[in-house]
Amino acid sequence: MTDAPPADPPVDTPPADPPTDPPVQTPAAGTGDAERDAAFARERRARKEAEDRAKAAEDRIAEAERLKAEEAGEFKELAEKEKARADGLEAKQQHDEQRRNAERSARDMKFKDGDYALYLLSQQGVDFADPVKVREGLESLAKDRTDLVAGGAPAPSGGPAGGAKATPPALTRQKIEGMTPHELARIDSKVIDEALAASQ
């Protein structure tokens, strides 16, 4: 066997050239500036549009707040009117309740005409809100005017002695206009009509 000649030692191959970056292309004179200027202009327009939209939104919000405040003012006015109406209604209900209590007291004390008794009390300045004052006023009235209480003494006639019939005082338009509805209800409508016809 023949010995084979030894193999040649491996040959070092020179390394390959390192990769290079693609060559930087220099824009033609003015081209980069034009693109930057255009981008800047686009950005400025976008910013201006955004500012305009923001301003419009602020204006809409301000207008909505103004309208809301305006409506609130109207609602406040309506609420004040409603409160005044409710207060008036409450006061009327309270007055009516006081009046009913006074009427009940007059009935309990056997007044023939409770409305007339209360009318006389109101002429004396008795406050119907105070039940004690109402009771005291009715007791005083029952003592002074027994003719107003059932079973009391009859009213003094005020007529002349001997039982002659006195002529009633003449009823005039002025007297009629000064009367309360309750007083008018107690007078015969024919008498009122005659008095009105006579005063024309």
C-alpha cells in the first residue's frame, strides 16, 4: 500500500467584504425642505382644525350652560310662584279649620245661628286661631245676647211701648252695598229689590 501523499493543508480564504449600508441618497437640493414644509403645514392645519373644533365645543357648552341657567331662572320663578300658592292654600286651609272649630264651639253652646255669633265675634276682634279666646267670646256673647242662644230669653223688641209695630229702618243701596253676604242672605230678596228700585 502506498502511502498517499499528505493532503494539502487547508487554505485560508480571505474573508468576504463586510456588508455595507445602502448608500445614503442625498435629496436633490430643496426636496427635503419642501417635504418638511408640507408636513409642517399639514400639522399646522390639523392643529388649527383641532383648536377650531375645541373652540366650537366650548361655545356649545357655554351656550348649553347659558340656556340651562336661563331655564333654571324660569324654574326658580315658577317654583317661587308655586311655593307662594301652596303657602296661601295652606293658610286658607288653616283659617278654614279654625273657623270650623269656632263654629263647632258655637253649636256646642247652642247658638241658634252660629255664623251670626262668629260674625259678632269677628267684629269684636276675636282671633279664631285661639280656641280659648273664641270660647270666652262666645260665653260673653251668650250672656249678653241670650236671644241668640236656644232656650234663651227672647230678644228685646226695641219697639215702642204698648206693642205698636215700629217701622223698620229704610234700606238703601248704600246700606246694601255695605252688608256682608251673610247679612244679605237674612233679608228677603223682595225687600232688597224694592230698596234698590227706590234708590234709582
